[in-house]
Amino acid sequence: MGSALGFKALRGHRAAPWLGLGFIVVALAILPFVLTSVGTAWVRITNLAILFALLSLGLNIVVGFAGLLDLGYIAFYAVGAYSYALLASPHFGLHLPFWVILPIGAAVACVFGIMLGAPTLKLRGDYLAIVTLGFGEIVRIFLNNLSQPINITNGPQGVTLIDPFRLGSLDFNRTDTVAGLVFSGPVKYYYFLLAVLLLAIGINLRLQNSRIGRAWVAIREDEVAAQSMGINTRNIKLLAFAMGASFGGIAGGIFAATQGFISPESFVFVESIMVLSMVVLGGMGNVWGVVLGAVLLSFVPEILRYTVEPVQKALFGRMLIEPEVIRMLLFGLALVLMMLYRPAGLWPSQRRKREFSDSDHL
Amino acid sequence: MQMARLLEIRNIEKRFGGVSALADVSLGIERGEIYGLIGPNGAGKTTLFNVLTGLYVPDRGEFEFNGANLVGLKPNRVAECGIARTFQNIRLFGNMTAMENVMVGRHVRTQAGALGAILRTRHARQEEEAIRRRSRELLDYVGIGQYDDIVARNLPYGDQRRLEIARALATEPRLLALDEPAAGMNATETVQLRSLLERIRSDGVTVLLIEHDVKLVMGLCDRVAVLDYGKKIAEGEPALVRADPEVIRAYLGGALP
């Protein structure tokens, strides 16, 4: 009661937003320690969720802003991951520092983004989706088979013993204790990922309300009109592909470092669909919605994994349905329900909301 | 030697399969005039517009705009060179607000790139501010300043037409090409449109107008060209063109007795 009154008094107060922000900052800062007390696995899960949020933000530029449906987005994640793996593992005997490789990975992914974008400039909708789907598969199949005649990717075995992040004496794989606080590897990656995520959110937000962001939306709305208004649709579309891809490249690099091992199996088509689902479920075009979508779709399956078995055992005395089956069942159900009741996403952008509102179309 | 015309169209030909949409069309537009393009449905008026704005590449012929040959340029380059257009079947960015629509029109005259936007450089911020200011001015100019925050597709029809004009003006054109701007407008709106076009002309923008409303064309235009089956059958002052037997035949299907 007292706290409710306290909140009421705060509402509308000038300091209220800052207090809210402070609360979020503190919560994000202590989160890994809270999670560690539950189980280190949860810190890893959180890290993976942040990685997916990064991917979703990248895909949001391509799909949400520019309206280019990309079904092979995971290819850029793969390109970033392999760039990191090949430059920081015993496979080639190269051990470059992470702050050199991550930009390289982003740049390589960016080039791949342009490679996908350039031939598909004239394609729209379904046709673009099919080509991007094929592109994602081509990249994966290449990774699978580039072990002969020269062994570049080590084929289906993947690349092992990938270096963790190292910065001077700071090793992301070691556990350090600072002032009584235990910083395990995943906790360190958590802070790094959080910083990258905040940066990515900032970039997305600023792009959204800029000359370039408006040009992307204009192309999505009506490409012919956009071009007639002087927008160089070719360059602006390529820019969307390139920027989206470099987000994927960075996320891939961090993924490789946190896992220590990658293989083509991590970059299958279903992953592309997963990232796209995060964007669509959260709310295409809205940065916060996209992050929400990524966090939800990353955590819910994990929570199910830990609860489905005990719940079924308690109810029926044995396990009837595998967690994986339930996960896909609920995922499908969630998508169907969402398309029926919230077609614009859980947290849509204003523009999307308008698009799906039932006022008259022309 | 006389001052070169703003736009010189020479022997433009455009075929779609066996259909000749434009056959050997030549015409010239002087600086500062309002030039009307009329003709029955299917005469090739919109095709000429599309050729002019780079959406179609002509099969033959050339057009010179402000001293430069524009044939084969992409629509965005044509806009850059100073030709802006509206569309017969309004093509606004439906889910963007009126303001945002006009702001998109400023794209071609501004430079801020992705990096400038991300770093929010001083230059990018100033430019964004200028874009916003100019767009607001243009909304007021065409008389829909009060609707800045309304989503384009929810605007009344006549206002959508005016918004399209504002968006086109945002590209700072030398030539404003309007494809049936009065279509679907009521009498009051047409009167307003007429005074708007006169104001645009007096502010130094040349206007090329496709229009079915013969009264509007005759009252507004300095010169008129008539297309029929892809051919130019008459050109000149409205009063003369109206009396041209060829034009009467095209519109009424035969010479008057």
C-alpha cells in the first residue's frame, strides 16, 4: 500500500523517468549474479538471448525498415562466426585479438550482404524470399563442403578450440574474483554482450528517425514513388542489406567466441525462421518490440525445458510429451494466436499499427 | 540565338509489343509556363510522363532538359536533375504521416548518411532540422499544414493530391509534372488547385499538366498540346487548339458539320 502510494507520488514527477532508468540499469547489472545463484546455465541462456536480440535488430533493418523479406539471414551469422573461428583458432594457427576480428567479421558479413543484395535488387516479396532462402542454404552447404580440396572450414566437423576473448590479462574464459564478486566467463560475456546490445539498439533508434530510415520506409511503402522522389533505391536497399548483415556478422563472432566450437549445424534454415519470428512476433520495425520478441522466444523454450518434465511427472507420474515437442507446439500456437489477435506484433511501431488498423485502404 | 527551352522533347517513340504508345512526339516547354497535355484516354499522355521521368526508356528519340540529355537516366537521377512528378493514381507513402511524406521528398537535396545519423553529427542534426522546417513550410504552402501528423492514406482525396504536390515540390524541381491533379476533386477543390498552380508558377517553377478537366486546362495553361493515339495532333494557345478541327475530331469522333 505504502509503495503504491509512493509510485503514485512519483508519477509525473520530473525525476520519474530517471528513476525508472536507474532501476533498469541496476537490474541489468546484477542480473548475472542473480542468475548464477540459480544456475550458470541461465547466464549462458541469457547470453544467447542477447545474441538473438542482436540478430533480430539486424534483421529488423532489412525486414522491418526496408521491407525486404530475408529468409536466409542466419547466413550472415555463420559468416561472422566462421570469420572469428578461422582467425582465432588452431585450425589455421591464427590467433588475432577479438577487437580486430569482430570488425573484420562485420566487414565480411557486410560484403556477403551486398553479394545477396546486388542480384536481388529487382525482386520483391515472395521472389526475394525464395532467393534469400537459397542464399542461406548455399552458405551453409559451402561451409559443410569447403574441407576439400583445401581444408578451409573443416567441413561438418566444424572448428574447435576457438579462442575466447582476451584483453591484456583479462581472459573471458577464466573466473576472476573482484572485491568478493565472482566473475565467471559467461558473466563477463554477459556484460560485453549487453554493451553491444545497447549500442545496437542506439544505432537502430537513430537510423529509424533519420533521412536514411525514412528512405527505407518509403521504399517499403512504394518503391516506384520513392525512386521518382529521387531516392537511389539501389544504394539504399544495398545499405539495408549491408547494415543488417554486419549486425549478424558481429553477433556471429561473439557466438563463436562464447561457444568455443562451431559447425554448419548451428546455421540451419530453422534458425533464420527463428530470428524472423522474433522480429515479427515482437513487432516489425519497432526496436523495443524486436528485442522483446528475441528475449521471449529465447527464454520460453528454456523455461519449458526445465518445467515440462517435473510438471508431467507430478501430474501423470511419467513423461508423456517431450519438451521439444511441447516447445514447437506452443511456438506454433503462439504464432497462430498472434496473427489472429495481434498481427502487428506484441509491441508494434506506430506505423505498423496504422498499417494493420482497419481504417480504409486506398 | 534564343534562350534554350527548359524541356525539349524530340521524336520520342515508345512501343509496347505491337502497340505504338508514342509515335514521333516532339514538343517544347518554355521556362515559367504552364503547359497542358490533353487527349482522350489511352492517347499516351501518362506514357509520355513515364518516359520523361525515367520509368520507361523510349525506343527512339531524346529529350533535353535544362541543357542536359536525360534519356536513359533512372527516375532518381531525373528527379535530381529537377523534374518532379505526381501520379495519376496517387502514390503516397500511405502509412507515413503527411509530414514524413514531404520529408522523404527532401531526400534528394540532402546528404546525411547512415554514419551521420548514428553519430548524430552536428551537420546531420542541422540538416534534419532544416528538412523538418522546409517540409512544414511546404505543407502550409499547399494548404494542409494542419494535417502534418495525419497518416497519408487517411487524408481526404483532394488533400492527398495536394500532399503529392508538396512532396514533389520538396525535391526543388524546375519542372513540376502533374498527372491529372484535379481528378476526383469537387468544384471548390479545383478552384483551390488552380490558384495553387498559379502560385507555383509565379514562384518560378514550370508546370507540365495532364488534365481531363478541359475548362481547367483552357483557363490555366499558356500552351496546350493534344495527343491522340500516341501522336501529337495539335499544339499552341488553348483558344486556337480548341478550335482545331483535328482536335474536335479526336474528341468527338468526327468533324462537326
